[in-house]
Amino acid sequence: MQLTGFEGKIALVTGAGGGIGRAVITALREAGTVVIATDLAEALSGMEPDAGLHIRPLDVTDGAAVRALVEEVEGTIGPVDMFVGLAAILSTSAVKDLTVAEWRRVFDVNMLGTFLITQALAAHMTARGHGAMVVVSSNAAGIPRTNMAAYGASKAALTMYVRCLGLELAPHGIRCNVVAPGSTLTPMQTGMWADDSGAAAVIAGSLETYKTGIPLKKLATPADIANSVMFLLSEQAGHIAMADLYVDGGATLRG
């Protein structure tokens, strides 16, 4: 099946500099979409702008900057048809070690940033009567994990926010969906590994930390997650709204 609905459209992507972000951008560009790639300036290094790729440094926690970017894109590049939310940071502190500052930092990026940009985009999409948003959350939103209270809680809040947003925007022809990856071969994942046995340990799981392994016996690639995002953005997913699609090789034993 050839996915359609991308040619000549405009997509805004946050967290574009990460592994999944770059895979999503590649897939969108190959499908004929004009992409506005946003992230912190250092994360965007190595990306070269061209007629189909506009690069805009952005701190998603800065409400004024978010609103200014959306207005600038809408006014000078064109109407944003699609949004992919990938901006996120990880926290692996135990609850006893969590500081208020770290808790707020995680929620500001993982939750507040998405709220700010989707709110700004929704005003334009609602006026036009169409649009698609896909936000990448995590399977950690649906299963308890040791040393991930802040991250998991922020992703759970993010998932419910997007589903509530989707309920409000669906009558206006705007589809909002969530992709929930499991362990994926990105710097965020490999940065938690102590040695070369990290992948095998994740696949096997850990009774000590109450973590299931991965039934498919492999980690996801960024392209695996990008493919799921592309499907939910496509015309072939035109009757899918408020879905929470787990893409984790069966690790959480749920769909």
C-alpha cells in the first residue's frame, strides 16, 4: 500500500534533531512534503536547509517563541497541514532523588512544549477545517518503570492531553493521534547503556527491575517509528483519531 496525502503539504516537526526526528523528516521529504524542522540549535547541527526543508531553532518551552514561529511559518511559508511532536528529554532519577527542578524540566519539555505548539497550530487548523497531528509519546506512559517516575508521568500526561485535544478538534476535521515507541536505537536509548551488552539486556528484560523484555527479540529503529507516524498522518488513516499506537515489539504486552 502506497501512503498518500503528503505531496505539496507542509509539516512542522519538533524534536527534529533526534534519531526519530531525522527519520521522520526523511520520510516526509521522500513523500513530497515541505518540512519545517525545529529543535534546539545544537541538535539541528548538520542539517542543511533547501527549498523543501526549513530549519528553525526553537525552545518549545518558550511560549512567545512558539507562537511567533507558528505565525511566521503560516505567514511566509504556508499553512501547516501536519504536525509531528517529538521534543522530549529523559530522566532516570529514582523518586527519592528527584528534585523539583528536574521534575519541572521534564514536564516543561515533554508536556508543556506540546501543549504550547498544538494550541497555536490548532487555531489555524480549526479555521481551515482540516489537519493531522501525531505526537510521539512512549510505552513508559502505560507501564510503571523504576527510576522513570518523572519521564513516565510526563508521557502519560502527554498521551492523555493529545487524546483530549483530539476529542475537541475532531469535529473540525483535525485528527490527533499518539505513537508510543518502546526501546529504540537512538542516542537517548544507548546513552543509558553501560557497555556493549545494553541491547541484549533490554531485549531480555529484567526481573530485578520488573521490566519485561521484547517478544520480537529486537529493538526498534528510528525508521520503524517514522513509518508508524507516516501511516497516522496519511490519507489511509483518515478515519483514525485519538489512537494510542504502541510500537514496542510487544514489550508492554498491549497494543
